[in-house]
Amino acid sequence: MNQQQILTPDAQYDDDGTIEKAAAGQDFSFDIFRERKASAIPAGYWRQADALLVWHEVVIDAALISRLDRCRIIVRAGVGFDHIDLAAAGAAGIPVCNTPDYGTSEVADHALAMLLVLRRGLIYDNQKLRDDPVGAFVPGAPLVGRIRGTRLGLIGLGRIGTATALRAKAFGLDVVAYDPYLPRGQEIALGVSRVDSLEAVLESADAVSLHAPLTGETRQIIDAQALALMPAHAVLINTARGGLVDIDALYEALIAGRLAGAALDVLPEEPADPARPLIRALADGEGDLRDRVVITPHSAWYSPESRADARRLSTETLIRYMRDGQLRNVVNSPWLASPR
């Protein structure tokens, strides 16, 4: 029996697919690239691929899907899938699956850590003491405040939103969530409050943390109008998807003093677009933005353990279908024609 070919266009690991090959066994071979654009990979690899195991760098659009002559499944080694044309894949009979059961703890930890960094002044104090260990040995970070008893608003109460809520409760925060797709009563089981509108979260929260997927409905859910609803002392945290936030409107709110601070693990363009006003202002040291804004490089999901989980679980999902025809974590069911 000939080996089936699995193509990974944008691997987020340095080895030769050790975990993937161990999970797949001898009936499969891997073509592994580390590219950001599909055009960097010779056309033959796309046409001969029996399956795609993708990360988040290469866009899998309709034009590319039309060149997948043999592909039977696309599996995302991660949670988000907004870079994959689900409808086009479905019309071609290619199921798209994601890997939701990894990194939950890491992202929730990261979201709460970002709140603590802002409200406890950790980066501010560390930098001041590095520059002047003696003269700066006094407290004075601009956003410091007691978090116990303040309100954390969560937009999205799925796996990661739930994990964040549980951590926040341990710190004594009052947690309120908005998630129109959450079954009624789930908030009771978690011991958090629930509101039925985005506006209700934004108007009442001292900090807002985003935990929603990027869809047509949620793209730039935090825009200028939404930011105007938030109290001036509030902070915004985004560990979900960069496209949820109008980053230019965020910049305007920050420099105008209509928002106290922000912590972003994800951006509309990754790596960051230096032409964006917020990115340019941070690089130039404009005003006090560096003291009020924290940015990390889409690393909330990352730990060695989490990356290993993503690699193993995504491969298992792919092999489960290729060998036995069993699907799990399908994200394009509404569009899926008869599978190939």
C-alpha cells in the first residue's frame, strides 16, 4: 500500500514532524514547510496531498482549495479557523476540523496574567527599576488598583472563557459574561452573572476579556462605538483573535483617555503592521502608551506541553478520518457536501 501524503504548509515547530509521524504510523508520509504564503510551496505538493494539517499562517482560500485534487480532509492544529474558506472546502467535499482540546489552560492563564500585569504594574515597575534601581524604588505604575471586588466582563463563555472565569473568581472578581450561543443555565453552574447584550457587559465592566471566535458576526465587535461604552478607567484584554478589535479605534480611545489600558496577544495582522497607529506609537514611545498597553506575540496558547498536545491531537483527528472515516470537531458541517 502506498503511503498517503499529508501536507503541512506552515509548521510551528522546528523538528521533522516527530510527534506527527509517531501518531500517524507508517501508512502516512509528511511534507513539512514553514511558509506564510501558499505561493511559496510548489503546486505539486498541493495537488498530491491526501490531507492538510495546517496551523494559522497560510490562508486556505477557495482558489487554493480548487487545486486540492486528492485532499480528503483539512485539520487545523489549533482552535481558530478564520483563515480557511469553510464553504469552499465543504462544497468540494472536504471536511474541516479544528483542535479545541489543547491550550485552554494556557490562554486562560495568559488572559488573567495580562489583567494582573496592568493592574499590578509589573512591566512598568520592572522597567523603571532596570533603568534606575535606586531612584525608581517607589511604587507608581499608572493603572495599579485593587482587583478584588471589581468586575470582569467576558465576551464568550466557551472553554477558554469558562477557564478564565474560574480563575478570575479565585481572585475575588465579580464575573459577568455575554454569550448569545451559551445554553441557559451554564452561568449558574459556573457561579457567574449573565447579560443578554454586548452593551451591558461593556458599560458595567472594569475589565473586558475577549473569548469569541472570529466570524462575520464578531469581526470588529469592539469598534469605536463599543469602546465609547466602556468606562474610562477600564482595560481591554484580547487573547482570542485580532480581528475582533478595531485596533485603530482602540488607539484613538487610548490616546484620548477614554480607555485606561489594553493588553493584546493577537493583532489584525501578524506579525504586527508597523503602519498601524498603535504599533507605530508603541515603537516611538508616544506619550505613556508603553505604560498602558501590553502586547505579546500570539503566545497565549503556547507552552511546550500545549504545542505537543496540538500536534498530537490534530494528527489523531486526521488519521481517525483517513483510516476509519470517523470525524470529530468538524467546523464546516453546514456546507459539507458528500465527502470525497
